[in-house]
Amino acid sequence: MSRTGLDEDPLRLDRQVCFPLYAASNLIGRLYRPVLAELGLTYPQYLVMLVLWEAAPQTVGTLGDALYLDSGTLTPLLKRMEQAGLVSRRRDPADERRVLVDLTDKGRTLRTPAERVPDTLATGYDLSASNLAVLRDSVRALVATLNSHRGVAGLGGDSREQPDHVENL
């Protein structure tokens, strides 16, 4: 294959959007791990706490929607958090099919030491606050686009056509 052909190869790793996002996610997880370990949290648990610190209680479904997690992934995570005394789970009296997740006193108290997490981790990024905001907003827009195309072939659906704007994701 000619050099030009290699540059146009759709399967080259450096042509993919998915790989740098995957690598960045792994590297960010490594930065968070020691900081969150001091709080006794894993990164997914931290994300659940962020949602609950904004508004609690939440249904399992609402938490799943906010975090893009299905209940099969979220339920064992919440069970471990309940065993650690951070959250409580109970049936919604208004609708017994729904489970409400609420913060315990221990979970609420953890918010104060967690407030230092963003600043602690900001030292791990070599980005200005404005560049970090642009990056966050760009990734947020990508998430919204991907979420809106879950029914597209290759993105969790059964459609046979793939739009051009999701090429090499």
C-alpha cells in the first residue's frame, strides 16, 4: 500500500476518535484513583456521589440516565456504596417499581472533603481553565451526539446505515 494509502486507511489508530478518548479516560482514572482512595471512593462511586450531592434522593433510573449507565451496572455499584454506609436504597412509596437512592449522613459529610478533588486534580492537567472548559464542552457535545445516535448501526441499534459524521469514532 502506498504511503498515501496508509494515511487514508480508516483503520489506522491515529485516525480514530475513540482511541484518544479511551486513553484519556484511562489516564484520568489513574489521576483520580489516589485522590479518591483517600475518600474511600472509586471513580464510578464518586460520579454517583456527584449526582446525589446535587439532588437527593434520585431513582436508580435517573442516576443511570445522568451517568449513562444501565441498571445492571449501577445496581451492584449502589449495593457496595450502601454496604459502605454512603447511600441508602428503598422502594419509592409512590411507585413500588422504582428504587430511590439517598445519601446517608456519612455520604453527606463526605461532600466537604470531596470539594478539594477538582482543585487537586486540576494540577494534573496542563490546560488553562478556559481551555479545560472548551474541552469539557466539546466532549459534552460529543456525548450528546453519541447518545442521540444510539439507534444507529454500530452504536447500539439495528439501523443499516451509518451517517458520515460518526465515521472513525
